[in-house]
Amino acid sequence: MNRFTLGFIIAILVLIAVTVGLVLTTDKPTTTLPENTPEGTVQRYLTAIQEQDYPKAYSYLTFERTPKDTRPTTYDEWVRSLPVPYQSSQPAWRATLGKITTSDNQSTVEILIDIFRPGGPFENPVRTQTVPFQLVKTGDSWLIISPPYLYWIY
């Protein structure tokens, strides 16, 4: 057996090992949290963002404005506030549920966002941020007050 054939066989074995490893470590589908909970609302909002269903994502937001507030309030303003990568393609990111604090009709849900971006050979391709979502209860449902935009993927 010559060196080329041996190298080819080793490369095939490595590809098979990597494929098996990826199949075994791939996350299982996440369970959907109850819709009438703060964490369920945030989960549905983030799922709608990932699926690029922006009207649905917008439906989970509420805008309580003050006179000096410049946050977007209409759907068109909100869509224009999305980062350019979101308007054309979807960056790779993952959300993990963190601490939940609820009292009466207000709640804070911390989400750990892992953003995957290729970098240089010595850079970490994963950047993690904790994003606190503030929600308010309106009737039987929860709506997101803050953040109304996707600043974490900039």
C-alpha cells in the first residue's frame, strides 16, 4: 500500500469519526415551554426570529414610550432596526434559558446567547452574552418590554 492510499484511507476514517461524533452530540429538539409564561414568550419570540417570521416575533413585543424614547414602535420601524445580516441571511446563534425572576405582573428572563462567527486562527469563534428580557403581564399573556431590538448580534 503506498502513502497516497494510506492517507486517503485515514482521511475517510477521520471523516467517518467526525460524522459519528456530530450525530451523537447534536442537540435533541427543544421542548416548547408554556405560552402563558415569561420564559415561553421569550422562547417563542426567539424562535420566530430564527425562523425569520418577523410579524410573529413583533407580536410578542410591547412598546411603552416616554417623550424622550426613540425606540421603534411600528412594525416597519422595528424591521428597519434589525441588523443587516438579519434582513438577508441568518447568523448562527443559540439561546439558553438562564435565571427567571417574576413578581406580580413583571418578569425578567435572562437568556444566554452564543453567537458563532468565524474569526482568525487565534480567535474564539463563539461569543456569549447574557441578555435580560423584561416582560409585563397583560391579561393572560406576557409581552416583552425590553430589549425591543436584536443588539446582541452586532
